[in-house]
Amino acid sequence: MSAEATVSTDAGDDDRAGPDTATDWRRLDRRTVLVSALVTVGVAAGAAVPTTLGLSGRFGLGHAVAWVLAGAFVLIGSAAAGDYVRWRRTRYRVGAERVELHTGLFLVKKRSLARERIRSVDLTAHPLQRVLGLVTVRIGTGEHSGGESTLELDPVPKAEGERLRRELLERTATGTPGTHREGELVALDPRWIRYAPVSFVAPALGGAAVGAVMQVSDWFGAQGQVIDWVGDRFRDTSLTAMIVALALAAVAAGVVGALGLWIEMWWSYRLEREPGGTLRIRRGLLTSRSVSIEERRLRGVDLVEPLGIRLFGAARVDAITTGLAKDDEEQHGDHNTLLPAAPRPVADTVAADVLRATTSPTRAALTGHPLAARGRRLRRAFWAVVVPVCVQGVLGVLLTPVLLWTALGCAAVGLPLGVFLARDAYRGLGHALSGDYLVVRSGTVRRSTAALERAGVIGWTVRQTFFQRRSGVLSLTATTAAGAGAYTAYDADASEGLDFASEAVPGLLEPFLERTPAAG
């Protein structure tokens, strides 16, 4: 087992350790108490204003302030005392074979990870930790077993965190053979920020900003006044103009938010190859992050092109690798991203450097899929638009003519848009073999070009529905223990697709194929 956990009710177990323990076992940094107290001060300060306003109506301003201050002192003191106990009762050590962590007061939890199973040692530091020179270290096996596959040391000095990262990721191998350079592979180009406003994050943040304004105004009982104020600003304008203006304001707020989020996430970004065959990604303006990926666990790359970014000729690069599974508290969508949205040539170059390939597999010429695949996508787009339009039309006849106009609007906008997306999705389909990698591409709103190491394929799933059989196409899914776990070539020609799978991993699919003798 890679992770073990036992519980003991003996609170004095650590204190009776033998002579070697005094030098082997280490504590977390004692400044964790200060960090906890300062964080709680921020929380208390944020809650103090609305709480004081709420209490002042009942007890008067003076008494409300006194109660809030007393509560804040109790809250801060409790948090500091709790973290002091955690600091006193937490020990860790790195042995020749295992990393051990003991923590707890009344119930002492003892956990350990076998060093040979450790796949990641990631460092993060929020702004307060950065000021104090501290980091949080997460040591993981990359297994999907919840928190039991991860040990967290929060916090330790930055130098200690770097020492642990180097020591635990050290391998006897000298690295993956190849001609590609070590050191810095790529660093942040500030011009890449231009792709942030065209990502799907911008409209989502715009909607969130509108929702936040309404929610906060509701907390203070001022939502009606906010609505009246907006109405007064547009009293002399039409409803259409007001909707357009508010939508533009939301988009502007989303763009500002997307720019700020991009700067926070990717400032100081660097991708490096370290001696011994480890890729390291470092990034972050306020909260610094460091993610390490062993090259021997890398099974390929996924070049991702969301629609907005793709229209501007950009793409990001994600790693297809084992050993990056996070616990439930660390499910970040970007933990496997090797390169943020950047010009497509840069993305292809980084993919080649990461894979130690002369030419990136993501540049390979792909075999297109038959016209039947285009027809399937056009039909899906048609029904996706026609069904809601028909529903609105029926309701418009039965209830109100307004729905007839909305149905007409949906048809006028939805049909051209559906045809565009369907044709674009068809143009994106493709598959190929490029050296040691098989390449599959699909998608329109989120186009993905996955280059998967052929040796990492552990199985094939062949899917052919009734309608696919009539069209002479099928979908082939390569299963792997890395990345998303499955990568699919959708609606490929039946004969061509099976030949592709058979050639990609010789012998794996062959026992299930029936070869038709060529006509004499």
C-alpha cells in the first residue's frame, strides 16, 4: 500500500520516542500560529462591519462595537490556540523508505507514504506565507484514494520545502535520453495576456459580478434601490438599448476580472527541465505555485484550443501524465497545464520540447473523417435548434404571441450558428500516427488535439451505434492510465479506423478483427 493511516488514543506517543527521533523528526514552522491569527483577523474584520450594523439597531452603536470586538478577540484567540496545539502535536520525517506524518492531540493519526510511490511534491504559498518565507508542501502518490494519498505540511520554511522537493523527487536515473536542452524551456511573454479576455472565463466572471452586486445589495436590504437606480439611469432609453448597455457593462466587468485572474495565475510563469528528468512549472503573482512532473510519468500532451482563443490563433498545452491526481480540496482545473494560452507555433514548440521530439506530434497531418461525420453533426445541430423553437411556437399559440417572436429569434440566430459549429466540428475531426504517438483531434467549442504515447495505450473501446452502422462510421477510444483516461477518434471511417487502431498498438486489437480477403 502506498498510503497508511492508523489512529491511536495515546497522546504521549511522540514524546516517548527513542534517541534517534530527536534528530529525525521535524516540526512545522512555529510561525503557523501567527499566520492563523492574521488570517482570522482578516476574516473578523470582514465580518465586523455588517455584524456591527446589524446589532446597532437593537443594542445601540456602542454596545454593538463592544460585542463585535469581544467576539473578534475570542475568535482570533481560539484560532491561534488551536493552531498552536496543531503545531505542537505535528511531526514529520523523511526516512530511507517512507515519509511519515504524525498529528493529533487526543487521537494521534499516523500516516506514511512509501517513497517509491511518491509522484508529486508541489509547493504553494499564499501572500502572507510569501511575506514570512513559508510554503505549504503537498506530497502525493497520484492515486485516487482521497486524502490518504496525500501528505500536507502546512507550513514549512521555503528552504525546507525546496529541500523536500529535491530529495523526494530524486531518482537514480540520470534522466530521459534525448537531445533537448535542460533548464528553462519557456518563460512568460506578457503579450499572452491578450488571450485572457477572449476566453470563456470573461463572460462567466461578468455574470458572477452582476450576481454579486444583487446578492450583496440584498444582504443590506438595498436590492430594490439598486434596481430603481439602474432604472433611473435608463429612463429615457428603450428597453433594447438598456439591455445592450447592461450586457456591455457586464462584459467589461468580465474582461477586467479575466485580466486580473490571468495575472494572478500566470505571472512569473516558467517551465523548466531539471536534471534527472523532471519538468517544473512555477507561476503566480500573489499565491505562488510550483508543480513538478516526472518525465517518466509523461504519456503525451493535449493541445487545447477553446473557440475564442482559437479564433486568435492560440492554444494551451496540458500534460497527459500519471501521478497528478489531487485530493478533494485540490481539484484545480489547471494543475496539469504546461503552457497557458499562447500563439499556436509556441504551443507546438513547447509540446515538442516537453516530449523530446524533433517535430511535435500536434503538428502532424491528420487523416480526415468521412462526409457522413459531417452529416451527423449537421443533423444534431438542426434538432438542437428545432426542438426548442417548436416548443416555444406551440406555447406561443396556446399562451402568448410573445413566445412566437422568441421562437423566431431563436430560429434566426440558432440555425446559422448551429450550422457553423457543426461544420467547424467536422473540420476539426482527425487522427494520425506520428512516430511514437497516436494523435486524435475533435471538438469545436473546446478543440482538443491529444498526442498519446502508443506504449501508454492499455486498451481500445470500439463503439458503433445503429445510426453509425448505417453511415459506415465508428468511434475508437484509446484507454490509458494517464490524463483523462480515454481519448476518442469520433466517427472515423469503419475500415480505416480499425486499421489505425491496429497499427497504433500492434497485437492489441488484432485478435478481435476479421480480415476480409482482397478480391482476386
